[in-house]
Amino acid sequence: MDIFTECMVKKKKGTIDYLKVVLCILIIITVLMAMPFVSQVKYVGIILFMVCAGVIYLLYNIIISINLEYEYTFTNGAMDVDKIIAARRRKRITSLNARSIEIMASVHSNEAGAYANDKSIKRYYACTSVDDSDTYFVIYTENNKKYMLIFNPNETIKDGFKRLNPQKVFLAD
């Protein structure tokens, strides 16, 4: 039987995200207030005006890039994880195969402790929040390097991992 499912989760905004927005807005207001003075400078006024417009555009992009979503596509054991930035841009984070994972468990389980402080493992965060109760991690190897994916799978994805690799998947029941 073929398994196909897609799951989309939205990253929760934290204090740092809100501080970025406030800082960007303050800088935009400062630049807008300086525009009348900048435009009065002879010969370089237009150049400074264009620089100010570029700064405002850059800050706007920073503000909207805080809106992140993650999409998991699980097809017959192959899982692709994409990051969607501001509902405009899509970037592939990683791909893995359920049959070749080392372990899958909840980030709050005893199994997670063995991997928590291992600095040799590259981590991909594709979850709403690490503190959520339904957050899981997967350890897998790609090109002789270990990776950890931290994500929020739905029941179909968890069942697919469990069915394809039952001895390495530890689900909180």
C-alpha cells in the first residue's frame, strides 16, 4: 500500500522575532524622518534617497521573512522537508528515507538525551517550537555525516516511520 501525505506547520514567533520587527520599524521610521533632509543635499540627494529606499525595502523583507512555515511531504518512506518563507519562497531543507534512520523519538524522551549535547550532529529545525509536546527528532546519515531533524509530524507520518522501521521509532503512546 502506498503512503502519501503532506503536513504543513507554522513556526511560532518568539521574543527575538518580535524584537526584530520592532527594531526594523524603528529604523524605517528614522529613515523616513530623515528623507526630507537627505533630499535637500545638492548632487548626492538623489543617491541618498535611493539608498534610503533600498534600506526600507531590505527592512521590509526582514520583517516579512519572520513568517515561516514548514512542509513535510512523506511518500513511501521518503520524506522531503521544505521551508516556506512569507508564503512566497520555498527552500528545500533536507530529504531523508525512513528505512535508513538511526532513531526517531520525542524531543522530551529519554532517547533524546544521548543526542542532545552531540556537537558533531548538524541540526535542522523545522518545527513550530522545540518546547511543544508533539515535537520529534530523527537522526539520519547522509554522505557519512549525521543530521538531526526536529519536526512536528502528523499521525500518518509517524505511522509511516513506525511501519517502515519499527525497531528504531519510539513514539509516545
